[in-house]
Amino acid sequence: MPHEHAKPEPMGDTDVRRRWLARAGFAAVFAAVLVLVVFAGLKTFIVLIATVGALVIGVAAIYWFLTVRGFFRWVALAFSVVIPIALLVFLIAEHLLWVVLAVIALLVLAGVFARAALGRDRADWTMPEHEVPPPKRPFVVMNPRSGGGKVEKFQLQSRAEALGVEVALLDGPGPVDVAALTRAAVERGADLLGVAGGDGTQALVAGIAAEHDLPFLVISAGTRNHFALDLGLDRDDPSTCLDALTDGVEIRVDLGSVNGRTFVNNASFGAYAEVVQSPAYRDDKTGTMLAMLPDLISGTRGPRLLARAGEVTINQPQAVLVSNGAYEMSDLAGLGRRPRIDTGALGVVAVSVSSTLQAVGLLRRTRQHGLTQYSGLEAIIEADQPEIAVGVDGEALMLATPVRCTITPQALRVRVPRHRPGVRPPKRPVDWVRLRQLAWR
């Protein structure tokens, strides 16, 4: 029998479009090199050395500004400002500024083409929705102090009560046991629990909702509203979140746990957790961080940590972030987005910086020594102290070691408005090897 060759499958319109976008990306890179060689001529290497040198020195200066004190800190700050200006003056004097700007523009264009060619599927950032009937006895906790007074600004209490919601306002005068309030509402027959407040309060009530398998309503009345961001809710107008009570759908998301305490975003250890623990942090976040970072990064302050995640062990990291779902690859601080929070896995990022070179690599968002990323079901943080500072959804806590972080897949039923801004597509790092295969496969 003669050997038959398999015929290649015909390319669809999307494949053809991506192939030409990949080719356009390489064409833009070639054009950038051509412009540099033709118009800079023999000065090409001087331009490259000056630009790369300025970048390295500038990043190193920022690192020194964060890790030292006194006179040298301000010298480093001066360098970080002077170096870019000096590079600009040099390029103008050599009549090469327009060449560099043209090259940068072409490289940016190449990146745009490359990202478009390597576009993500919608399933990468879209969580399944389920049709559900409206609740009959919703209960919502509202913190009037959160987000600079958003509860009053957007009249959330009156709007919610007009929809038949039982509202518990945390207006003091003393501390209020939110967990006790919520559990009492469940005993009275509440069939939905919600929070208008910060992520810490969201996590507390979300844990109770998951425990009783009740739907949970997020109202973006906090300061940063990271959980609301990853649910695709409107953070500018929290009153729109109430639409979920009359025209809502349900999505199931994961919940993280740190030593038995629920978190919806992340638990942080090391440098960031120590900063959050400082009494001065809430009034002066930037000043407190700058004052404490030198000792924390150098290892002269704070406990010595050991992080275990699966088969990965990280010895003496300066910072560890354990998140409910992995953050975008370019986000090392957990202040950005998670494409999905229903994947059933923790995201773990550990940073160990011991040199300026490592700091430069991390700030450039490259996978270099000093950065460990992992995705799995459990992470354990050990220390040389019986208790360590932990930032849980922005709340400062002291927890007994070892600290165990776990994930419960799709534990929380979240009620969201049918019509909402939604989650933006995550950025995929440009993989030039894959791009080349796509362009000329």
C-alpha cells in the first residue's frame, strides 16, 4: 500500500490574521534595526551602550535609594534623576534623538503586533455564569468609613433598603463583631450575604457565606477593591453592584485560607507584611515603606522565612505573596489583576534580592535568579520565630508559625450584575520563539 502523507489542515481566518500580525511584528523589529544602522552609522554602538548603561544605572540607583539611608540615599535619588537627563542631552548634542525615538516607536509597534498575534482565548479570562432567581431576604454589611465614605456618597444604604435589603451599618461607636452580626442574619433566614467595605471585611463575610452555601454580594465601596476588580465589577460607582439583586447571575470562585482564616485576594509575608504591621502605615504608607525597606531588604529586620510550595523550597526570601489564583505574570506585588479566580490553585511569588543585578532583573520583570513563581494547592511558610506578621487582604495580623495556606476550589457563590464592565483580557508575555513559529510555520 503506498504511503499517504497527511494533508495540512486549512488555516482559518483567525490563523491567517495572526500569521500576518506575527510577520508585521518581525518587520517592525527589522525596520528599527535598519533605522538605527542607516541613520546612526558608526555611532550605533555608542547609542546602544549609552542607552543600556543609563537604564542599568538608573534602576540600580532606585534600588540603592530603597535599601540605604542618609546621605547615600539622596545621592542615589539624584543619580536616578540626572542619568536620564544626561542621556537626553547627549542624544540631542549628537543629533540622534529623533533616531532613538523612531527606534522606540518601531519596537513598541512590534510589541503591539506580537501581542495581537499571540492573543488569548476568551476562556482565559471569562468565568462561567449561571442563571439564578433574585434573593428574598438579602443581608448586607456596610462600613461607612471605607473608601473615604462611599456608602454615604453613593447612598448605598437607602438604595439597598429600597430593594428590600436588611442593612447592618458599622457605625460604632465601638468595634463591631461582623462575624456575629452575619451569623445572626443567617439564623434569621438570610438567603444572600453581602458587604460594602474593604477586602478584609469582604473575606470575613465571604467565609461565612461559603460555610452556609449562600450567595455572596460584593459592593465595591472599599479603597482599592481588588476583589471587585477581578470580578469585573464597576469600581467607580459601587451602587451599580446592587443591580445583582434584581438582574444578576452567579459565578463560583475559589477561596484561600491562611491558618484557617479566609482570604479573597492574598496573604503576604516578609517585607510587605512587616510594613503593613507598622502603626504609621495607614497614615503615611509611602514614608513608612521607605523608612523600613532598607532593614527588611538587607535582612537585618524581621524574621528569617522558609517557604515551601509543592516540591519547591525557598530559603530566606525577603517577601512572599500567596494569592487566591495567580496574578498576571508582570505583577510581582499582587496589586494588579488575576485573569481568573476559579482555577482551583494558589499563586505563590517569592522574592529574594541580594544584589543590585538581581534587583534590576526583577524590576525589568524577567525570570531571573531571585524570583520564584509557583501555582499549586498549598504553601507553608516557616520562620525562626513563633509568630510572624502576615498581611491578609491588607489587614495586619500576627499568626503562629508554621503558617499554612490552602485553596478551596469554587467554594464561594458570587452574585454579580448581568451587565457590568467585565474583566479585561490578560496580557501574555511576548514569546519571540513562538511568534517566529507562528509567522513561518
